[in-house]
Amino acid sequence: MLFRSDINNGLAVGDRITVPRSYRFNLPEKDISDNEIKMIALLIAEGGITQACTFSSADQCIVDFAENAIAEYGLSLKQSGKYDYVVSALIEPGQKRRRLKNHFTDMLREFGLFGKKSEHKFIPEYFFGLSDRQLKKFLGMLFDTDGSVTEKGIEYCSASEDVAKGVRTLLMRFGIYSKLRFKKNDFLGAWIVDIMGDSIDVFANEIELMPRKQGLLTGLAGKKRNSNVLTKRLSEEEIRSLSQAITEFGVSKFVEKLRGRTMKKQSVCSLLNLGAKKQKVSMTLTRMQKVATILSLTRLANKASECVYDEIMSITPVGEQQVYDLSVEGTHNFVAND
């Protein structure tokens, strides 16, 4: 979120600002079963929920899961098309032949989702309070349905901007950094969440998918990839401190520690010269963490783990609105609502 004062002070598209890299919470388990969590995720991603409780999937593992999950609530799965299914309530025996209640239709109504078209869906606030274990189940089903795993990386795709933004926020619970972009198509367009750099490995370690995509995810984890998507600029004081630490440690010894991993000797010498010339220096978070570990620089290690120095891709005016923030006296750092 940017304020008018930020724009007036010169912030523009292409500039970089500090944003949180993760939101870590130690939350208790909520009173909701794993099957309920995964079914709601399935219906958010692939459900047709405007008039009934339906979904589409070509993955037999997902179909089998849904059939087993709904059975304990007295529901059955009826195939209405090649890949289309209806979550149907059973008929009550007797002369009146009334349909029993549909547990998942009731849940969708309770969460305010029933009747929503795909572009108007959202992730209910309730799910932002799930425990880590429960949240992994929720995100796993979202990516099993509307996610994709390829040699290039991991992405989540939705017609709903709210759903895509919600997924991005929930990923940050595990320190998984991503970027949001919009892609035009012949229909509603698609909001895409791209998981970037080393966060691909974090995703592979934290989120378990169904067999078809899990195999691709396992093959993707651990591969060498471009980590330059996560960078942060060093202040003049940090450059001086780093230059001094490298000099005291010994340039050759420092390069030997980093050999084949992040920096060449020429890059280290350039860094020392830039510190002397007071030029701007940015460093990837991966490199920053390794450098901080070798040189035992606590402040640099903290800088690498707390936030991302991210590029502003677009600025969209939304008019004047009421906002709330918590400010820290003295530094005037603040946290504003999303």
C-alpha cells in the first residue's frame, strides 16, 4: 500500500521498496477437519458454486479424494460431464423423498462464497487463522487444482484477484516469496502468482501435493536457479561495514569460502571499490545470507531474513480511504493494513 505522500515524494514504477518476506504466526488448530479444509479449497479453485456445489477435474486422485471426503457427510459424487462432478445430497427414504442437507453447500453459505462467480471468489478470513499444518492442506489443494509445476517454476492461476492475493499472503506464512501479475486472455483474464528463486525449494519442503504434481515438484527442488528476484540495497554504512569485514577477514580467504557458490574475486574487489566510491549496491538475499554467515555479521543476517527490497510494478489510484497503522516512535516505522 502506498499513500499520497509516498507518490508526492517521488516514488514511481520501477523504484524499490521494502516489503515483508514472511508472516510467521504460531496459531492453534481450528475446529475444522482436514477433509473440510481441502474440499473448500477445491471448490474455491475449481468449483461451480453459483447455484449448486460442483467442480471440474481431470485428475482422478482429486476425484477420488472428493468422493471419499463427502461420503462421511452423507453426500455422493455424480458425474455430469467428462470432467464435471456434482456434490449431491442423498434422497431421504420414504414417501416424501426429500433431499438431505448438503454439508458443503451450507459451509459455502456460511463463508459467503455460495453464489459467487469465479472472478468474485475470495479466501474467507477464517482460513487465514488456520494452524501451519492445516494451512499446508489448504494450500496443497489449491495448487493441486489451479496450480502448475513446470521446469521453469511454480505458479498459481485464478480468475479472481482476491483469491490470488490471498494465496500470496498465505504463502508468506512459510517464508515463500512470490510475485503477482495479470495475464490477458479471451475470457476474464488470469491473476498469476509466481513463486520465485529459492522460495521454490521452500515450497517443495513445506507443501505436499498429490502424486502427479508431487513428482514434478520433487524433481524441481534443489535445482540451481536465478535468485536475483530477491534483492535488497545496502546502505552506505552497511557497505563500509562489509568492506571492512572482508578486508579484515582477507579477500582471498573470503573468496575461497564462497568459491563456486556466489561471488568471484573480481566481484569482491568491485564491492570494496564501490564502498570507497559511495555507489549504490544491491545484493541478492541468498548471497547476503552466505556472506553474513562467513563474516559473522549479525545485522546483515537480519537484513537478509526480514524483508525484500521489491520493485514497484504498477501504481493504481483507489481514491481516499480510511486506513489504520501502528507507528514506532522515533524511527516512525509503521505497519499499515493490507
